[in-house]
Amino acid sequence: MKPKIRHVLIQGLFIINFLLVFGLFNSNASSDIPRRVFILHSYEAGHICGQPQHDGVIAALKKAGFNKKEGLEIEAYYMDTKRKNNTPKLMMVQARKALRKIRSFSPQVLVTLDDNAFRTVALDLVDSPVSIVFSGMNSQPEHYNLIKPCIDSRSHPGHNITGIYEKLHIVDAIRVHAKLFPGLKKIRIFVDPSRTGQAISKQIKIEIKEGSIACDWEMKITRNWEEYKTEICATNMDSDVGAIYPAALLLKDCKGKTYTAPEIFAWTVQNSKKPEIALNYAFTYLGLFGGAAVDFYSMGCQAGQMVARILRGEDPGNIPIEEARRYALVFNVKRAEQLGIRIPPDILMAADEVVLDSP
């Protein structure tokens, strides 16, 4: 070997050894580099759907070894598009504010919770340097791809996006209810005409078509608060209806006042004579009877696991879109007592959670 070549090789080996010793080639050395995650909420702080997802994302990152001590930085923004900023114009104002905050924070990963944040903000960041993980998506992912090419397929989304589709598990919910009430004839489902309400309506139809239930069902689109109250009172008089599925989560009255889940369910519990199948397990804390319901915390954990994979270097476009895997079995005992229902002990023992009181 020529002396000059040998000298270059020795120098190269020395440099590589130096880098290895000081961790510069070590895959864990990047732990000193700040990892920034921006969590964008569609709804207000503490929202009964958004907050459990947020908590699940944080818990999954912590379990994966990402925390503040290791350089994890998290910023959140609440668009408040359910209670306050619930017109297209106000939503777009919030979207512009969110985009400015995201660009200022410069995160590696943007997490969008629920559809409004994804539709109004994430679509503007398709194929940008920031990776995007959605959670709680009610509209079909393919629907957003028609608005703007952003998802090639669920198995290989491509671009800079992946996430968790919010499966409602409504077939499981109805089966659980049918087991509790043998001879169940009909379920009446209530939805609202908002974008989210339209997406939920489509989800329900798809899941029931793909599954199999042993009772009839019908869907009522309640266009306003007065219509919702009228339909609930009419349902009380219908002996064929054995339970209701209240998924109308945003209603306005004739004066323009907004009603969201807490107000809608408080009135429903006071005036409905039918047991309610809860869409969200946390809705039982607002007084609904319960059953098999979406576990938003678990869904957030799924999204958080994806975020951790991206922070470790995976391309979001190569991470398949997943359905929310888990539902929770939960019952509100006080509501059962109000309705004169005795829940069998074996079913209560199998429940993930039993609510003994309500607001």
C-alpha cells in the first residue's frame, strides 16, 4: 500500500473512531436536539373528545422515552370551533392564526385532533417539511384526498401524512345493548347537519352496512335545538324504539344560541325516557347510560405511537393509516336507576368503567 493512501486511511479511521466515542454517529446522540410537537385542537381546551386524545398522545410519547427532560417541546392551540368559532368565516380566522403559530414554532410533527383542524390547517401543509399525524378523523381519508391530493392509500398514505381514523364501533355498541335488552326492536340515531355531523352519519351507515345487527335502526337529522327536543319527545312515545344514539353534538336554537354536548345531554337526561348508547365513553360522565363507546384516550395513544416513530426517523408516508382499535365498555349506574334498568352484575364486572354519579 502506498504511504500516502495508508496515511489517508489511518486518518479516516481515526476520525470515525472519534465520532463513535463522542456519540456523533450514535443514533441516540440526537436526544440533545429539541423535538418539537405541535398539537392542534379543533375544539376548546378540556373538550370531552379532544382532551383525552391530547392526553393519550403525551402518554404514548412519554412511554416511548420522549419527554421534556430529553428535549421534547410541545405547544398546543385550541381553535374552539364547536362552541365559539363555529362558522366557516370564524374557522378560517382560527386556521390562519394556527398556521402562524405552527410556522413560528417550527415543529417536526403536527398532530391534528378531529376534522376541523385537519381540513382547515393540515391540508395547507401537505408536502411541507412538517410531518402530520391526524387523530379523531370522522370524514373518510379519501374524501380529503379529493379536496387536495394528500393520501395515496390507507396502507401507504405517501406525502407527509398518516394518522388514526375514528372508528365508532357502533355495531359493537348495538350488540352490547341488544344483549342487555333481549327483543330490542329499533335504535333511533340523532345527528346534526354540521360537517362533523355529516361525517358521523356516513360513518354510521358504512359501519352498519359492513357489520351485522339484529334490530332495526333509523337516523334523524335534527337541524336545530327545537327540532332535537321535539324528536326526543316523540321518541318517548314510540314503543318500538328501545334506545337512542345521540350523536347530535352541535345545535343552534332559533335565536342563534349554540348548544354542545354538555347542554344537549343535560337536557336529554332530564327529558328522555330511553337509554342512551354513548358515542364517546366520556359522555357517560355527562349523564348518558353508556355501553360500548369510542375510547378517545386510547385513540390518542395510537396517534402518539405514530408521532414517536416519526421522531425516530420514520417517514409518515410509509406508516399505514389505522382505525381506532379500542372501544370502552362503560355504564352510568345513576342513569340506569333513573330509567329503572338493572344492569346484570356480570356485565358490570366486565365493564372498563362504571360511573356511579353524574352532573
